[in-house]
Amino acid sequence: MEGHKEPLWLRVEGSHCSLSEMDDFDLTRALEKPRQLKIERKRSFDERSMSELSTGYARQDSILEMAHSPGSRSMVDTPLSVRNSFEPHPMVAEAWEALRRSMVFFRGQPVGTIAAYDHASEEVLNYDQVFVRDFVPSALAFLMNGEPDIVKNFLLKTLQLQGWEKRVDRFKLGEGVMPASFKVLHDPVRKTDTIVADFGESAIGRVAPVDSGFWWIILLRAYTKSTADLTLSETPECQRGMRLILSLCLSEGFDTFPTLLCADGCSMVDRRMGVYGYPIEIQALFFMALRCALSMLKPDEEGREFIERIVKRLHALSFHMRSYFWLDFQQLNDIYRYKTEEYSHTAVNKFNVMPDSIPDWVFDFMPLRGGYFVGNVSPARMDFRWFSLGNCVSILSSLATPDQSMAIMDLLEHRWEELVGEMPLKICYPCIESHEWRIVTGCDPKNTRWSYHNGGSWPVLLWTLTAACIKTGRPQIARRAIDLIESRLHRDCWPEYYDGKQGRYVGKQARKYQTWSIAGYLVAKMMLEDPSHIGMISLEEDKQMKPVIKRSASWTC
Ligand code: GLC
């Protein structure tokens, strides 16, 4: 096995070539190692432009062209990441063991992984459930290891749950809503298994998980790409499931923006944290799910209309996000000098953002080179906080232009101390405290400064960071992050999150053996080892969609 030799691909430190150059680069290097090659260099279904799709519908089967070769994985019991490495880190084997321990079975079939397997903790809360968002890294780990069955079962089970009638008190939820989580109840006497699911009706704050449906679509594509099994996504049930999710977020209403309006706490940050309105995480997942759905929807009588709506929305959404959510040195300076009270079509400050509302920290935080998508943009409100998941998903989905993707990574490198510190990766930066914390969180004792959702550090975010690093050709950044994780995570029993400005302390109320911390690590390791895995979770830039933002002045400095 040639695994002991560092893949050539990984040796390109600090390269700054464009993403399209990187694509060529990756693939030629990958070709030098035929046993690692799982992506064929053909034009993929994803690469078809949206404008092309709006006119003539391309062949459905082209998704096969980029699919990983399925038959190559036979020894499913031994994790490939253990077999392939010359000297696997001892954590890898332990992580696989812990991941397998977390598997949940329904009538003998694996259908997901439990959120945390923390024996020591007295209160279980809802950590004994299978969360849709938490299962994503587990699913990717299983797919990368050639074990797609659990992923297929999960996709089908959650699809069934989507069909349930959902109510909060006397109010009926939209048909397409996917559950936040579900639990399998085993009756040892009757020998029966039943399922209970939560669509937000028993969650804190009673908020429906907007991200679940998007993750479901993204995972369906990852499964299809990884296995080349088109039969699942093409079933009438899956096609309908996608359409139901899409009708929830593509419906016409009073919106004047193409972004999706949400309540606080409807995604990973599932408590009140001032992420209501148009949070970046949801917008990036929305964009990615739309693109994934586009690659899987059949252009039949029912699908065609959705395809057309998706194409239009993607154009508007990418324009809006790239123009109004993007912040770099130049843009910050422009906002700082904004005039207010501008009416009519000539307004530059379209949302009437008051320059006085720019927080002090952002002036120091912003490097000359680098940038990011801000947390939220709505009338007279820009949330300048940096959120890691939204920015990484923007890179993976190509919502960020190649220049913007590079700038996001530049900023991360530049602000490593603040954003990574001693434990990758901060969920957001900076924290909110004092009066602002009281107003924004409603005095939430779990979300005190630099803890949990309020500037806490979440090991699970390592996989999205690693994927973004690979896509932008900066694997050395991921390596640094993995080194940090390897020095602590196992010793600390795989906590859910860390606290403190540097992320040095195990989180106040963090679960131990949190499954997505475990799976996130495995996915990061497997992707670095075999970067072709990235194809499952990344979408190429649509060359037809012209970037609207030019390089800012910071690029020439
Ligand atoms: C917490 C997190 C949420 C996660 C859940 C289960 O509520 O905020 O994102 O899905 O725990 O791990």
C-alpha cells in the first residue's frame, strides 16, 4: 500500500491558485495513484450549468460519471482509514469502535447513530436520539468506508417520518418538514420496535428544524455519488420527498429577498442566539440543497416546475449573498462610510444599515487580506459575527466564488488564534456578553460567553473545515487543526464542545462520547488521506454564474 507516502496532492502548501486550476491539479495527481482514484475526469452532472438546465435537461445518468466505484470495498468490518494508513493514529480505531457503539437499530436494521453515548451523564435529555444533522458526519464516515446500507436505511426511515402529520398544539406543520430527531423504542417483552420523532414540537422553543430537510437532500446526493446507486434517489418516494422540502422553501409570499426567513434556533444553534432572520448557516445549506436537488430531480411532469424554480432562485440567491453578505476590508470601509436614509433605486445602502451599528471588534478583526460571509443581513441589521459552518458550507457548495473561498481561508489563517485557538473550531466569533447576552439570548445560562453556541468550540466542525481546506487546496490548515484535535479529544472522551476564549476547557455541560465529534474526526482523517472523497460533499463552481463581486482592494495589497 502506498499510503505511507504522502500523496503528492497534499504537499502543495499555501498554494493560491484558483479553484478551477485546483480541480485540474487534484485530478492529474489523483491519476498518478490509480488505487486511490474514485473520481473520473468527466463532466459531471453537478458541473452542468443552471442556465443549461433551464433550457434543455441533461441526462440523469451523468451523476454516475463522478460516482465512486462501489465494488472496491469488501472488507467492511475493518475501517479503510485503518487499513490504508501506514501508521494510523491510535485514535482512529477507537473512534470507529465508538461510532459503531452509537449505532441505532430498527427491527434489526441499522438506521442511524445516537447523538451521545455518555454513560457518566445522569440526564440523558434528548441525546439518546438520532438527530438528522448529527447523523451527517456519521453517514459520511460510513460512506467513505464503503458501508452505505445504514445511510440508505436512514434516508428511507426519515422519509417515512416526513409523511407523519405534524402538529404543535393545534397548529399543523407543513408536509415537507423533516424531523430534528427520532428515537427507536424497543419493547423487550413484545419484541417490537417503534419510533417517536420530534419535528420541533418537543424541542426547546418549539422551533422546527429548517436545516434537517436540507441535510437530507445533501445526504441523498452524497449517497448517490458515493455508491453510484441511482435507484434510491430516483424512486417516486425520494423524488416526492425532495419536492415536499422544496415547496416549503420555494413558496411565494411577502419576501423581497431570495434568502430564507427563519426563526431563532432552527438549525445547529438550536436555542435563542440572535440567529433569527436570514442566518448564514441556513442560507448556505439552502443553496447547497437546491444545487443537490437540481442534480437529482427528474425532469418529469412534477419535477420540471421545481427545476425551473430552483434555477431562478439560485441565480437570485447567489447574487444576494455574494453582494450583501460578503465582508472584507474594502466592504467594511464602504459600510463605515455609508449614508443612511437613502430611498429609491439609486440607494447604495439598500438595507439602511447604520454605520454606528458596526461593532468595534470587527475593525480590528478584519485583516487586509481575507473576508467572510457575515452572520445575517436584514433591514437595518447586519450581524457581523463570523459563523464557521455557514462559511465552510459556502465554500463546499460554491456559493462563495473562488476568490471569496480563498479569502475565507485567508481570514481563518490570519485569525487562527481567535477562530481556532487550542481546539477547532469556534461555532461563531466573537461571543456576546453582559447586556447584549441578556437581550439576545434571554439570559440563557447554557450560552454564557465563550460557551456552547456562544463562541464555544465544536470538534464536529473539523470535518467541514477539512473539506473546505481540501477544496481550496490548503490541506496544511486542516492538518494543523487535526493535530490539535488529536492532542486532546480522545483524552477528554470526545466531548461535544469546549469552552473559553481559546477553547481550552471541556464545555460546562458538554456530553462525552458525542457521536458527531467522533465521526467528524474520522471524516476529516479519511478526506485528508483520500481527497477524492470530497466529491461526495462538494459541488463545483457553476461556470455560467458570473461572480458579481470583483476582487476587493485588499487583494492587491
Ligand atoms: C445540541 C446542539 C444541536 C445538536 C444536538 C444533538 O442541541 O445544539 O445542534 O443537534 O445537541 O447533538
